[in-house]
Amino acid sequence: MRAATAIAIIGLLTTAANAALAYSPRVDYQLNCMGCHLADGSGQAGRIPSIRRTLLLFSGSPQGRNYVIRVPGVAQSPLSDAATAALLNWMVRNLSDAAVAPNFADYTTAEVAASRPHPLAHVSRARARLLRAAAARR
Ligand code: HEC
């Protein structure tokens, strides 16, 4: 076998192995998020907030989406930007109490990539501000 052919075959096998390592959003959630947020996203009283209302609520404004991508659990996970976008879109549809509007704007890889590198300085303050803004919109 010529070296170039062997290298091409190794390349193909490596690509296949990497593809096999990419998990579905559900499994990504189980591996990276569920330990804190629990299987249904309801969180843990006094420690981890429920995302069952807030994720969809925050996802409705640019500031809220920016916050969601920048919370430590999301920004610092080992998942790629593309896997993170897919995960958030899965969570919005599977861990929300309210029905998701058909015209919901999905999180995109580019959106995650743009916000993710900027850590939130004051997470709980940013969260409180978003909740106040949402209450005022009602
Ligand atoms: C070590 C525990 C922990 C892990 C692991 C974790 N989170 Fe979180 N998450 C939190 C806490 C605590 C908050 C509230 C904001 C803060 O104080 O960081 C939060 C907030 C959030 C929010 C915003 C909702 C709100 O109401 O503020 C989202 C969305 C979220 N997490 C998604 C995820 C995703 C997706 C993963 C996995 C990739 C993940 N989290 C992993 C603890 C965790």
C-alpha cells in the first residue's frame, strides 16, 4: 500500500472516530449539566435556579441570550460552540414549562462563539436585572 493511501485511510478512520464522539444534545445535557440542573431542569432549592421558566424567558431578548451563553456552566463547558447551540435549543424545547413559539429564533453557533469568551462579572446581578426587565415588560 502506498503511504499516501495509508494516510488517507487513517484520516477517514479518525474522522469517523471523532464523529462517534459527538453526542446528542440530550446526552450532552446528561454529561455536563444534569448534575447541577437535574434531569428536568428544575434545579436545587437555594443553590441552582430552575431553568424551566427562565431559559425561554431570557431567550426572548438579546440581553437574555447573551446572559444564557455567558453563565459559567454554559461558557466554561467542554462542549464546542456548535454543540452548545444545539444543546440550548434542545433545552428550550424539552425543559421548558411553557410551549415554545414556532418562530422561536434558535441559538446559532456564531451567536455562541460571539458571547462565550466574555465571562459575566456579576452573574447574580445580571440575572436579577433580567428578571426585573422581564417583569416590567408584562
Ligand atoms: C456546577 C453546577 C452547574 C453546572 C454543571 C451547570 N450549571 Fe447552569 N447554572 C448553575 C447556576 C448556579 C446558575 C445560576 C447562575 C449562576 O450563579 O451561575 C446556572 C444558570 C444557568 C442558566 C441560566 C438560567 C437562569 O435562570 O439563570 C442556564 C441556561 C444554564 N445554567 C445552563 C447550563 C448548561 C447548558 C449546562 C451544561 C453545559 C450547565 N448550565 C451546567 C449551575 C450549574
